[in-house]
Amino acid sequence: MAHYAYLDENNVVTHVIVGRDEHDRTGGVTDWEEHYGAKRCSYNTFAGQHSKGGVPFRKNYPGLGWIYDEARDAFKPAQPFPSWTLNEETCLYDPPVPYPSDGEKYSWNEDTQSWDLFVPPEV
């Protein structure tokens, strides 16, 4: 079993399906990407790592709205903030300041270039 991402004219993922594995020669088809007209992706690949010890495939399993980067042959999310930079190893975006590791929840503040403590609204 394999997964395939359909792309629009800007290489943005519009949907992902489950399909035939590239090694499955059912009906004489030898190129399932061509057959489906979509890019193959790996459900078990994230940040350039395969969760089951296999070979990572196209850096990340894409979500809707993710982008297929032809030059890197990788899926990446849209850039969340202008100050964040693409990590070439993971094809994910890194903030200019690391996320705090104190167990609290934070949200990024682009104006101050810092993490703001998340305070839930009162009910």
C-alpha cells in the first residue's frame, strides 16, 4: 500500500489517496505515479526520518495545503511566518528562537520575534 498526493498547478497538495505500491505490477502498470497522476508520498516519513526504520521518502508525509518542492523532491508546509527559515534536512520551517522547553504552551509572536505564553480564555 502506498499514498499519493494530488497537486494543483502551483504544486500545492489538494488531497492524498491510498493506492498501489510501486512494486505491485497489477495489470501491467509499472509506474503508479504516472497512472494516478500524483506524487507518491510516505505515511511513515516526517522531518526526513522514517518512523519504522525504513528509507525516508520525500522528507514529509504531506497535509492539505502543503507544497511539493520539485528542486528538493520533497513535501514541505507553507512558511508559517516570514522570520522562519526552511531547514534543508527536514524540509520544515525553524523559528529564529527555539520553542521553550519548560512544559508550558506558547504561540509565536512575529512582531516581537518571541514566544508568548499561551493563556486560555476564561469561560
